[in-house]
Amino acid sequence: MGSETSDDACVYRLSDSLALVMTVDFFTPIVDDPFTFGQIAAANALSDVYAMGATPLTAMNLLCFPSCLDLSVAEEILRGGAEKALEADCVIAGGHSIADDEPKYGLSVTGIVDPARVLKNSGARPGDKLLLTKALGTGVVMTALKEGILTGDEAADAILSMRALNRRAAEIAADYHVHACTDITGFGLIGHTCELAEGSGVSVTLRACAAPLLPRALDMAREDMFSGGMERNRDYFGSRVSVDSGVSAALSSLLFDPHTSGGLLLSVPAEEAEELLAALKKEIPASAEIGEAAEKAERAVWVVN
């Protein structure tokens, strides 16, 4: 596989029935608690493997750590990552650490997949329905938490969502004919949908009112609790997107906002969408049908109310 459509991970074919899937991801703390930070960073890195339809096998820790912090903080970060990897049945086989001015943590993950069952972000077909498996809003909610606008209790749903693996969503989806898949992270819902649409040669209509939102996410969007990443995403993807005038400015911005450890975006045949969504919602209640693919048009993504 090449890099033309910016897929979520590298796939290296070993044989007709086996391929390696490799990815790496790490970032600075998004929460104050080091154990929770380790969990979130690990779940985020593992997500790229699930987005490719693969099973994670091994991982290597990547840790940048300042000398001014007690080593117990590093231990808690690594413990959080290890527990999340254990939940994924993934073995942390080692890693590397360096001194740095700011903590950073993540994983380099290796998984396996049957080459015939690799999920790409470039296989969507006209008529497909788009399903999303996690609620949106981690960016604005966590910014509001850092600014003291929200309490820890008010941000609890966002933290729980970021800690959650996409494992079950991927396992459930594996029983259906998924045409394309990606996970929602730094480019936000609209950015990753743009990549899916352009890689697939289709246009996608997103129904903004159908997108699942975390508690207080829209309130915080109205309060402009956005990081600089939202504007960068809008600047980069905006020319490829048409947003209907009926979509509020706050909701539109929320759809551009970056996410951490977001859900899977699945493009599935219309005749299977209802059954797959029902199966997802039994275990992942936030799952929702948020749009559909059509023949390629002037814009990659059309956002309607």
C-alpha cells in the first residue's frame, strides 16, 4: 500500500494471507493525572491499527520525560499505557525514553491482518452510509477543563471516551462489508471525512444534527473553547467543504475541531447500515449514522443541518 490517501497505518505484506500493520503516535499530556494520560495515549495509538481492520500484537513505549519530575510520574504514565495494552491483548515489548522539557508519551504498535481484509480510507462507494462510533467534542471539552471553565466531573465523559479502545467497534464491524474506515483524530470529523471522500473518489454529505456530541461540547463551542488546531483544520480543508447556512457557527467549528482517541468512521453498504448500527449501539451507545456517500461532486464534503 502506498501513502497516497494518508491511511492510518503502514501495511507490509508478508504472504498471501498475512500482513503487518505498523503505526506510531505520541503527544503531550491532555489530562493532569499521569495514569489516565498513559491510558489515553495508548488507546489513541492502538486506534490506528483497529482502523485498518487489524489486530494489535506488540507495542513499544515512547517516553519523553523531564528531569524535574519525580520518576513516580513516569511509572504511572507507563502503567496506564501497559494496562490499556493489556486490555487490547497487546504485549508491550520494550521501548525508549529520552530527557525532554515536557512529558510526551505514546506507542509504536505492530499488528497483523489478512491482506484481503485490510480496511482503507479509500474504499467508500456511492450510496454507502457513514457510521461514527464515538461522540465528538474532546477538543473543546478538554480545552475548557484546562481553562477552568469545566470541572473534572463535567469532563468525565470526554475522558472516558478517550480512554476507550476502538476494539469492540472494529470487532463488530468485521462481520459486515465495510468499504472504508478511518478514525477521527487530529484533522477532526470534517478533515478525516475529506480524506475518505477524496481517496474514494466520492463526495460525502454529513448531517450535522445527527453527529453525536459529548455533554457540554456544544456549550463550550459556543464559548469558543477551541485550540488553534480547529482554525488550522478549517484553513486546510475549508476549500473542499460546503457548509449549509442552517448549520450554526459553533456546530460547524466543532466538526472541524481536532480530537484525541476519537471513534471509527465506517463507510458501509446502505443495506447493512441499519443492522450494523444496531449491533454497535448495543455496546457503544454513542454510535450514530451521520451521513452518506454519493457520486463525486464539486466539493468533497457537504455539511447540512
